[in-house]
Amino acid sequence: MKTANADTNEVLIDCQSLWKVFGDKSAAAMKSINARGLGKKQVLKEYNCVVGVANASLQVRRGEIFCIMGLSGSGKSTLIRLLNKLITPSSGKVLVKGRDIAALSPVELRQMRAMNIGMVFQSVALLPHRTVLENAAFGLEVQGISKLERNKTAKAALETVGLADWVDRYPNELSGGMQQRVGLARALASDPEIILMDEPFSALDPLIRRQLQDEFRQLTKSLGKSAVFITHDLDEAIRIGDRIAIMKDGAIIQTGTAEEIILNPADDYVAEFVAGISRLHLIKAHSVMHSVTEFQRSEPNSDISSLVRTTPDADIDELITLTMQSDRDAIAVVDNDQVVGVVTPRGLLMGVKGTSNNDRAAA
């Protein structure tokens, strides 16, 4: 399996104003949505149709783990199925590597799914009468790959997920976490550039779940894959994702890094979502530091050169430790050998609360 050093700004998935409306009158409902701006409740009332996804736009870059989260019924599972056309959108476009998947022939779509996109569901659906190796090789078998070649590739994938010693076992001999690893190996065997994950760990015990979360992130990054990961758990999204999209009623309410969302929630709904999340490992020095000028104005006699130093990406937990170990009440933030800011105890407290320096300045 390849470990790519590619352009991380390359967009592999580009969703443009996606809509999915379910129901017998979905076409008429979609026309009224465009013409009259009907909302989800109005569509249900007037057309007896359900809006699954509403005007969703997002981009997934190469090497990025993009988490889509929301409560049950928010539209996240519908959205991920639009990405490889398991469901056809009512309106909008999905571009995969620049190709509009709606314009692909059935053969071209199957090829894209086989070669570019792997998918792992919550229910991994292993074939009980087949061994672990045969299950991992199943996708390659469907593609017509020879038995010798597909078994070699599947063994390598199983080794990657830590199941090299289990190739001859059957699914009923595996734990839930191990079965999910087989599902991931099956997806990886085709060496896809994109992996779609629909709540794959939600049924597992908390300890195994956290272990698989860490393993999945490390594995995805080491192989240079892009991933779209669906979850209803914000802690899981934060643990895994480079960026997070929060959905409600079929619409994407906010997209950003965990730090961006926590510091600047788009609305009360998002603010309520993130209210109980610890900021210790999410908020970084660059968000809570004062400018050098601002610090010198408030502390004119302070010698910045004598302060303990750290980087802009140091988190609150690390900043607290440095403060406790130092005899000074400030920490210099250094980037490229230049002091770019200063973190004070007040800044630390505001960071723990979830307020950025910009918010303090505005206040």
C-alpha cells in the first residue's frame, strides 16, 4: 500500500449545494424549495416528503480526515452515501477527483468505487462462511483479481491492521473490534485514495473504541489516505478529525477545526454541542496569546527575552505546566526564532473557558 507525499491542498471530494429529498413528490418538492425557499417542515407538510440533506457544500482535501457529525436524523449518513452515489442527489453536484459522479456510466461508477473509494459501515457485514483472509479479499474477488494476487494483497492489508495471525479464522471467532479491523482491511485492500466510514466504532466498548480511533487516525495518516468519518459523538470527531462539519436537519451548520468551532460556534446549537468539551488539548497558544506590543504596554518593565518559550501550537495543558514550572507569569510564543506573542495567566483562564484573544479584544 502506498504512502503518498502528495499535494495536501488538492481537493478529492467537492460537494456543491447538495440536496436529497425523499418521497413520491420529491421532484415537485425540490422545485418549490428552489422557487419558494421551503423549509424541512413545510416540505413535509405540503408534499409529504423528507429533506435528508439540505444545500450541503463541503470539500475534502488529500490526506485529510473530515468528520461529519450530528444527532440521529441530522442527515449525516445520507450525505456520506451521496459521496459515492449509493444515493442519487435531488439537486447539486458531487465531484470526485474533479469528475462529476452523476455523469459517469454504470461501468465508470463501479470502477471509481472499486479503485478510488473504500467504505466501512457500522455493520461490517462479514461473510460468516469465509475466513478472515477471504473476507478481506472479497472486494478484489469481485473485481476479478486472481486468487493468488488478491490473497497476497489482502494479507498485506490484514497485517497493516494488526490481524496477520488471524487470516485462517472465521468471523465468529473475532471480537467486535477485530471484525471492524477486517472491514477496514477489506476497504484498504483495493488501495483507495478515499475511505468513507459510517459510524464504524459506535457499537464497540469505550476502551476498544478509543483504541481503534487512535489506530485509524495513525493508519490513515501513515498511508496518505483521505477519509470522511461519520459520527454522532463530538469527542470522537475531535479525536479523529482534522476538520469537522456539524449537521442539523439535513444542513451543515458549521465547518472548521475543533479549535475554530469551540472558540467561535456558529450559533446556539453548536455552542450547546461543544459546551462540555475540555479545552485543555484543543485550544492552542496562538489563540490565547497577546501581541508583543500589547504585553509590553501592560507590563512595560518585563523582559520578554527571559521568558520561558513555547510554540504557537502548544495546547492549554502544556501552557499550564510551563507556567507552573516557571517563576514568571508569562510565556513567550516563538515562531521561526521570533517572539510572536505572550501568554499570560489571564489568557490561560480565558482559553480554559473557551474564549480566544480576538474575543477578548472585541469585548
